Amino acid sequence: MKHIGYINNAQNIDIVNRGLPLLKQHQCQTIYIEDMEDKERLAWKRFVSELGEGDVAVLLSFNNAFKSFNELMFFLKLCSGKRVRIISVQDALDSSDELFPHQGTRCILSVLAGLSTKNAEEYDDFEAELISEKRQEKKLKKYRMVINMYNAGYSIREIMSKTGYRGKSNIYRVLHMYNVELGYPTMVRTRPFEGNVIQRNL
């Protein structure tokens, strides 16, 4: 059984200086420290991959370790599958209820609420506006493709295949939205003239 530690944001010297002694108090043989500029989070990946059956994962805090609820859920499932004990020092949480026996549900909910607040603040108003604009730009690009393909003579099925729309109504909705003149071709069924057979436009 190994005690393995993890600290994020190595560029913040205060976090490292405060965190290292705390994790060492919990008998960590190895402590992975994340470089804040490492977008791939290599230290985190090495930390997770080293955790084995029955090991102890020692975190400085949930807020320090996780960037999103998805990361948190992945980590909890991983630790559950390997029966890894989780200790979060600054949150005073221990999945084995040994170190902090008096901590209860309120503490856990408080930790999760803190993580939720952090995630909300990762995007300021300007960033949120950019994300919204990118989605809108992607949607408009798709609309332009529908209109251009229709004007170029592509069939509705070809437009659906290219743009990913699943129904003809979606294509016509876009065309109506931009007042594109729709041409409904007349289908002519032709057959040799035979007696009283009448040729009709359908």
C-alpha cells in the first residue's frame, strides 16, 4: 500500500510551500506537482496511473485537484474500482473515516459547492460571450452550407447527408428562414402512348 500525493499549480509557490509539508505528514512516498503551464496535465496523469489496488491518494484539496465535475466523477469511479482510499487534507475528508471522524455530510456538500463555484467562475462574461458567438458562428456556417448547396442544385437528401440534418423539414426551415425561393420540380411520368392511356403531371 502506497501513499501518493498530488498538488496542482506549481507556479504558485505559496501553494507548494504550504502543501508539501501537509502531504508529507501523510506519509506520501511520491508527490506529483503540476506545472501550471502544462495544458496536458502530465503530473495528474502520472499520479492517476500510479494508483494501484488498495493505495492511498492524498490530495491537497478537491478544489486544487479537479477542474470539473467530470474529472471528479472519473477519479471517484477509478478509486472505487481499485479500492483506493482518498484523503483531502485541506477539506478534512477521508474516505475511510479514520482521520476526520467528526466530518459529516455538511462538509462533503460544502466541498462540492466550492468546486461548483470554481467551475462557474472559470468563464467570465467575456469568455462566455465568445463561447456563445462560436456556437452561433457554427450554426450560421451550417445554414450557409444548406443555402449554397440548394442554390447549386443539390438534392435535399444530398444536403442532409452533407450537413448532418436528419429531416427534410430542417432543411426547408432554414431555406424559409432566409427567404430562399423554393423550386418544386414537376415530376413527369413518361410512358409510351397506348390507346386511352393519359400522360399526367404528378
